[in-house]
Amino acid sequence: MATIKLNSENFKKEVELSPIPVLVDFFADWCGPCQALAPVLEELSSAYIGKCKIGKVNVDENTDLAVDYQISSIPALFFFKGGKVVDQVSGALPKRSIEEKINKLLS
């Protein structure tokens, strides 16, 4: 698995202090659209190794992070660059749309 399981303990190190951009997926196991998005994110995490990290935050297990980032609907994708949120979207986007957003992060 190339996606990183994020939680309160490793979020700062893996996301906020990351030298490369990070896409964070806020999800829940019971969420159908989240489950549909999971294999797409796995594919993308393999395609962008070394260029962009992709991590997942289970909102049921990490309510503090969900509150910090004001997650009101899932899946919620947050795009971080230099430790700051530079873009965010809700819903299960098509792979191509996510790739476009990642490529924008890398430019």
C-alpha cells in the first residue's frame, strides 16, 4: 500500500513538514464514495512516488483532525504544499480531475 495512514501522531511530520506536496483524503469506512475513491488514490500514490505523498485520515478514528480541518462531508481531499492547504474538494472526483490537481501542485 503506497498511501500513508495518517493520524494525530504522524500528521505534522508526514503532512505539515513534508518536503513534497501531500494529498490528504479524509474518509470513513462506512462511506460508499470514500470506498470507491480508495483504489484510485492507491493508483495515484504509486504513480507519484517521490513527487507527491497521498495520505488517508479516518475521520471516525481521528476526530481531532476532522475538527481542525472543519470536515463536514466526506470524502474530502485536501492538497497541501509547504505545509499549508492550497486546495480542497469534497466528493469522489474522477481520477483525471485528481491528477490535474496534483499536477497543479507540482508546477
